[in-house]
Amino acid sequence: MSKTYYGKFNQSQVRRWLDSSACRDFRDARYPNVRLRANQARTKASVFLVINRKGKTLWQKRGQWPMVCIDTLLSDLPAVMARLADQEKPASEQFVTVGQLLNWYVDHIKSNQTISLSWRKNSRSIVKTQLKYLSLIAISEIQYIDIDEKLIKPMLAAGLAPNYIKLAVQVLKRAFGAAASLRIIASNPLAGYQVQMSIRLPSVAGAQLRESDLSELFEQIATQPHQVRVFFLLMLMFGTRINETRLARWEHFAGDWWEIPAENTKSGTAHRLPLTQTAKGLLLAYKQWQLKTKGKRAVLFQGESGVISIRTAQYWSERIRFKEFTSHSLRKLCRTIIADLGTDTMVGERILNHALPILLRTYVHSQLNTGMTNALEEYHQALIAKGFANCVAEIAPRSSLDPQSTQTNNGAGWV
């Protein structure tokens, strides 16, 4: 006996099938993609949409009769099948241009919490400002030479740093990779492209900052405007990330601590850094300068419309022409010097806000604060010995510093 009952999809025939037939499935020849399957008690029926995709038959449950209205389901069926067919279209039909694919990618990652906020913001900015040069190229026609001629050369002509160009290429390739992985496009035409095909990137080993570079580095930073100078000094003093630093507000500096809120950190957890006397002196002098020259501000680093943008902070990095300097290199240098001073590894990791195992973090919490304070005091003294005070001579008057001693007059705030 057949396992399928054929009839018309209406309330009376569905009820008759359940009450008087032993067939498990019910079909209507007019709607070959719809199936009803009875439950064991034959009181209800699951409603399925049956589709063929890549040689496989897939059953998608749409609900249960009588809770699902058959008439409504059938009236919506053409639109549902059109959407499913659209998902099967090749790239040339879904996305015609590179710009359309890039806009999809920005929207695709917009609320994805598993991707860092900085990557999502950078991607949106780069798509808008740099990858626009590729936006009108047809996906089916894009070639490696297009990246070289229409992206990399214009960015080089604009004086942008090689590492920023590399980031732009990474965003482009990540967008194509995501679309190919989700089978929105049939294949990834940029899978084999490497930015090194077009430009030479700085050697990682040669570009790495070392403690022996500090004196020259301080001289380079000293040539920058006040905001830029203090921005990078704070990063070097505390090993903070670029977003943690640029989003700093005066209210975050309370008493003996720099309180970095969770929304400003990469890990998504609030971070507390002890303020040494050196740091307090720098902040006090900078706040006085800001009040005198800019007026009262809520943020440390003021842009045209609020806090400086991530692109502005990156531009500041590009202004310092020293060993392919980047803001992240200061963070790595901070960690290296702290380790060389003999600081406990766990304390060093906590200063940089690297995640610690929960049990370990709880067990040593009382010891971590003391360890961080002692480590930063020793580290900041090491920076002073390498020329830190000369770098901030315009902020803390040179006359208040005694080059023969680690002590200074009260006006400068250094120890």
C-alpha cells in the first residue's frame, strides 16, 4: 500500500486523511514542494517544504497543522520558493560588482560579536574610504592587476603606510573569502593574491622596537604636537591598545587608578591600571595644557567631532618615521622591558590585560594590584633613565627636572 495520500490541501481533506487513512504523508499534485506528515496519534501533521539542492532532498519544517493555516502557507509559497532559488544563484546574479559584495560583507559582520569591534570598525571605514576604488569592477572580471593598479598604487600615492595598505587588502580578501565560504559566490577569485606581490612590507625583525631604541624614539616623539606626544607616551607607559588609549576620558582617571571600561577593551572586560607618580605628573601637566589651549574637555584626545577616530590615531603613527613605527609596537616594547626587569609573568600579562584563567585570577587578585604597582613604578623609572623626561620637556618644564636625580620639584610631578 502506498505511504502517500493524494488530495487537495484544504481543511476538510486534511482531516479526512488523518481520520480515515493509514498513509503517513499527504500530497497535493498542484504543490509538489509541500508535504504533510501525520504524527503517531494522527491528531496533528507536520508541514514540510521539500526542496532539492545540489542533488540532495531537504525537508524544511514550516510548522504543524492545524496551528499552521494551509491557505496562508500556499499563498506565500511563490515568494518563499523565489527566495530559496535566489540563494542558489551564482555570484554574477546575486552580486554584480565588487562594491555590492563589500557592502554585503560590512552588513554581514556588523553585529557579529565573535569578530572584534576594531576589525568591524576598520572594515567599514576601509570599504568606505579605500576599497571604493574597486567598487565598480564586476566580480566576474576582477584580476590581481586591478588590486595593484586601482587600490595599492592610489594608497601609496596618498602616502599611506604599507601596513595600512596590507590591512585594506586583508579586508578585501576576507570579504571575498566569507562570500565564497557561504556560497554566495561560486569561487574566490582573490584566494591566491598576496599584498607582497605589489609592495614590500617591512621586515618584522627589523621593525621591532628595542629598549636600546628608546632614546632615539623619545627624540622622534618629542617633535610631535602635544596631543600626539601624550597619546604615545601613555601607550608606552601602560602598554594599552590604541582604542583603550584614544577613548580615554578624564573621568576614567580616579585617584590612583586608570579605569578602562569594558566597552573600550578588546577582551570586553573592565581593566584597572595603577597610576604611578610619573603618570600622575604627565596627566596633570597635560590637563593644564589642555585647559589653557583647548578649554575644558571630557576626553583626553579631542578630534573635530568628539574623540579622535581610529584613522586619526593611525595617521599619528604614520607621522613618526622610526623603524616602521606602529602603535602596537609600543605595547610589545612595554611588555618586553617589563619582563626584562624581572616582573612576574602573570603580573606582566595582567598589565597588558591579557586574559588569565578565572580560578587563577581570583586566587591572586589581592597580589596582582601590588605587583602591578611595583612593576609599573620600576618600569617608569627605567623610561625616565632613557630620556622620557626630555620627551615631555614642553609639558613638564625642563628646569624642574634634576638630571642627576630621580627626584624632581613638586611642580613637575615626576619621581
